[in-house]
Amino acid sequence: MTGSKIERLSTGISEFDNTIAGGIPRGFFVAATGEPGTGKTIFCLHFIAEGIKERDRCIYVTTEESRESILSQATQFGFDFKKAIEDKQLIIIDALMGLEEIWSLKSLEVEELVNKIIEAKRTLGYGRARSVIDSLSAFWLDRPAMARRYSYFVKKILAKWDFTIVATSQYAITTSDAFGFGVEHIADGIFRFRRVVRKGVLRRYLLVEKMRQTPHSLVMHEITVLDGRGLVVLGPIKERRENHVLPRHVTGKMLAARKSKEAEVE
């Protein structure tokens, strides 16, 4: 950042960059939240692929898929992560398989996570860095009350190493609630991924719920995933009457409560 000008990192999806004034401010910790199948991981692949293009130091932590799965998905969307690893631009830390090798995590302990990311950064060398943690909520699934403390710890330590971070956080399909609350409070930005089935068709949406120091869009955008391209922003959704009109049973209760208060005054 020079003076009042903020350096922003492109997400690799130009249409989405337009909704956040050109990209994510350098050094920010951003949460990508939502149910499984909403496009969070694909978004993260774009973010890292753009970092490789920009010659950033890139580190991808995967907790719910193997390293090979991430490499395969990247190839599916036209991203050559294997070459980036060979060129020492990218390190993928596998926190799922528990492999006996340097770039694996043997346990889902947040201290081990941070230490391994720092070790990877030292290996890649000095310079602007991007990191994806997919997903951060995996580190507190058995202790959800620790979500906020763990998120703060990750943000505080890695901020010293010039990281811009995208951390995914899973939401339950049945309740749409987070697996532990806290990452949203700590994050500098929140990208909320949503899904809905309409007339038998799965539709995906993306909303910028929070982005500090950024004039961002307040409109939900429909997204889709295309083979060979990745995540594509189709455009903003049209506002429907039900988006700003309360359900009838809710307005009925509010009216009854108001009448009760008026009766008490009389």
C-alpha cells in the first residue's frame, strides 16, 4: 500500500474482481464460506492459479481432498499446478492423507498448520505470497468453540509473512449453519457461497458479505462451473419481491404485537 492506494490481488475471476474494486487487498484474511458443492474449492484454485501467473509464492493446504485430487481438478480447469510445483512457485500441503513426507500434516492441529505454512514460505523464498486453507473449519470440527481463537491465531502469525489468505469454512447442508462460529468475525472479508435447487436444477450463488477498505457489491451473483474454464460469474440476480417483503406469518405476528402494545397504552 502506497499512501491511500491499496494494492489488490486478483482472484483470477475478472467478473468477480469487479464486485470488489479490483481484487482482495494485499495481506487480507478472507473467509470463503458455504455448503459443500457451492464452488469454494474451485474459487481457491483460481486464486492460486492467478498467483502463479503473477509470480507470487503460493501455498495450498488441502484437508478434505488429497494432493492428487487438487492437481487433477486444477488440470480439469486448465491450471498446470504440477509445473508450478516443479518451478518452485507452489507447494501443496496434504492434511488429509497423513503421508510420511515433508509437505503433509500428520494431525489437524492449528500450530502444526501454521508452522508448516511458514516452512513452505521459507522454501519458496522471499516475496508476495498467497495461501489457501481448504478448509480451516477442519481444524475445529471436534471443538467448535475454538473457531474464533484458531482463526485469530492463523491470521496474526501469517500476517507477518506477507500472506494474502483465502480460508474456506464449511456450512452444514441441513441447517446452513457454520461448523463453529468465529472465522467470520476475524476475517477481513467474507465471500458467501450458496446453493439452491429450483425446478430440479442446482443453482449456485456468490455474495460478498464483507470486505474491509473496499466499496463492494451488495448484490448476489449467480455462478456456474464449466469444464475447461472453472468458475464463471453469470451476473447479478434480479431482486424478487420475496427478498424485501416479510412472510405473511411474520407480518401477522408483528401486527398482533403492535396492537397488543397499543391496547396496553389505552
